Amino acid sequence: MPFLKHIRKLKPPLALLLCSLAIGCGPSEQRPELFPAHGSLLINGKPAAGAFVIFYPTDNRSFDERGTRPKATVREDGSFEVTTYQAGDGIPLGDYKLGVMWIDDPESSNATDRLQGRFADPKRSDLRASILPRDNALDPIELDRVSVSNRSANRGLDARDPDQVD
């Protein structure tokens, strides 16, 4: 094999690296079958653009060694599409508790949840979803009479409103 003849001339660490790339890194990770799922999130009647919806299996199972959690980011119109591994790829079958976080400035080192953690913990959230083997149009999530922190990410602390909660 001409490939092996060239590898013998290389230094051992480089030869080992090339062989492992050519052969692969062992068995590939087994991933569950995914099904499309989409929905919407409104808070106090308005789209919660930028909010995150995280799906926690009710049976606490893991889909892979990394502990991947299906999730969605809410768009400007309030809609979202569930992602497990790649954008919009779907979610495994099953029942889920949902967590919702709405970060005021994801780029900030001082970011806070605009919902004050009220819906972040799936153990305290009443939000649920069931995924079936089909295209899943989830029931709209409508959170009403929710206190929302409106701290502006760009203005810093305002002496007139020290806690930044409107």
C-alpha cells in the first residue's frame, strides 16, 4: 500500500495521528431518532424574542454522553423550532418538562434572566410538551401576568432605578 510506505517515513507521533484520522476515532456516537417540533412563546401577550426554551425529559434520560438537551431560541415573531444537535433538527420522542430563560444581554458578563429564574427550573415549571413520531406543532406557550425585568443591557445602572426592574 503506497499510503503505508509514506507513513513509515514520518515521525511516530505524526504517523499515529494520520492513521487515526484515516481509520476514524472508534465507533460513532449513537444518536436517537429526531422529530420536528415547533411552537411559540408569548410573555404578557408579546413575543419573547431571544428567550430560550429548554426541554428536559421527564424520565431524566440522557441522549448522549455530553448530556445534550433539546432547546429552542424564540424568534422576533415569537415562534421557535426545536434543536437537539443541529439547527432545527428536531427532538427525540417522549414527554418533557420545559424551562424558559430570557437573558437580558447574552453577551454581557453581568447578564440576568428577565424572568428572575421563575421558569428556568423544570422542577418548578408547569410547562410540558409531548413529542410524537410526526411533525409536532406544540401548543403555544403563553405566560401572562409575569413580572419581567427590563434592565437595558447598554445603559448600566441607573441611579433613578437601582434594581433595574420595571
